[in-house]
Amino acid sequence: MGSQFFKSLLRVEKKTPIKDFEEEITPNAVACCLGGAAIYYLLRSWKCKRQAQILNRAVRVEELQDLEDLIGNNNTSGLLVAVCGKVGSNAAFMCNRSGLLAVSLTEKAKLVFPTEDELGFLDMDYEEILLSHKTVTVPWFLEDHTGRVNVVGFYGTFRRNVFAEPMNELCKEVEIVTHICSEDVLEIGRPLSIVAKAFRGEDGSPTIKALPSLVFDGYICVDKEVYNLQSQSGSCMHIAFFLAIIGVLLCEK
């Protein structure tokens, strides 16, 4: 009774079994699949090429103190720079479970338990129920031994901590496989490389607006990253052409 109440309360939907069917696979069907794959690799090639172009335009900043001269009196966000440093903040908070000092935290708690089929037998699949979700962020900056720069527009994380939590009394009659809580954290001292638009903030201090897809974990060489992206773009383009040619040949049969 407790199990049924718990599942109805959380509105768990059972997965319906997929009916078996047999269908002849025609060359045209395979060609359509290859065409879809070719489009995927073509778009991926364009994305890598575009990202490489953005990185290549960025001004390499060896030391953060150099941003003062680069920005000058420019109060717009038109200057694209590549900077490196460690995460810092004057308002960092401590994560409750890991004890880390952080500037961004996404905390989730969830239950995982097996599902039953129409005959009451346990399936191989599992249901997940999100019990809680909390996000905390504070202003932060990037710093090195020469200075610092405020960062806006990015609160991503590069570290995940998973913890086992005690069972809730409400769940005692349900077979729980896992009850976990996870923390996604951007902690103090994390080294990052960021390609961003630089400008002066409202208080006149150097500020960068980070592009989420151009924030890298650790210190990177921008020129090497450009080379890798260009290589990926070329490889994806070749794969797309190869799949397209195979698809055309199949359609002609």
C-alpha cells in the first residue's frame, strides 16, 4: 500500500513494452539514415570551423594586468581576448556536503528504483525521481599573479561530487536502488582558460563576458586548440561527404 501511494504521489509513469515487428530494410531507408548522419557531421564540421575562427581572432593575453592597456577607455564589448587564471571571489560560499569554497553550485537529490511490467515483474530499467534541485551563484573573477578580471555570463561547473544520503521514512516500503545527492561545483582556485569579450564594467574595472562554449578547464594553448578544431572540422567534412556518396549510390540501385 505504501509503495503504491508513494509512486502515485510522485506520478511515476511506467514504460510500456515495445511491440515486436519485422520490417524489410530497403536501400532507400539506409540511404535516408546515411543522409541524416551526413547532415550531422556537416553541421559538426561547421561548428568546429566557426569555433576555430573565433579563437583565432582572440587577442592572447599573457598576464591579466595587460587587459588595462588593451581595453583602454573602451566601454564596449567588441574586444575579443583569450585569458587564463584561477577562479576567485570575495563572496565565495562553502558547500554543505563537500566543504569546498565555490562560486557556483548546482545541488540535486534523487531516488532510483526498479520498475514493474504489466505482470508485476521487475524490469531491467529504472525510474529516477528528482527530490530537490538548488542552484547558488555569486560574483567571481579570474586572477593570476599580476591582477584580476571580473567574469560575467558564465556559471558552469567542472567538478561533480556524489554522496550517499540516509533514507527518508516515506520511502521505507519501496525498494530503492540508490538515493544520492550530487554537487556540480565551480570551486575557488580552479584554473580556467576563457575566450571572452572584454570591456570596462560599471565600476570601471576590467570585465569579460564569457562565451559558455569557449570556457576551458585548465590552462590551454589557444593556437593548439585552433589547430585541433580545424582538424576536427576537416575530418567531419570528409565523413559527411563519404556518407553522402554512399547514400547516393544506394538510391541508384
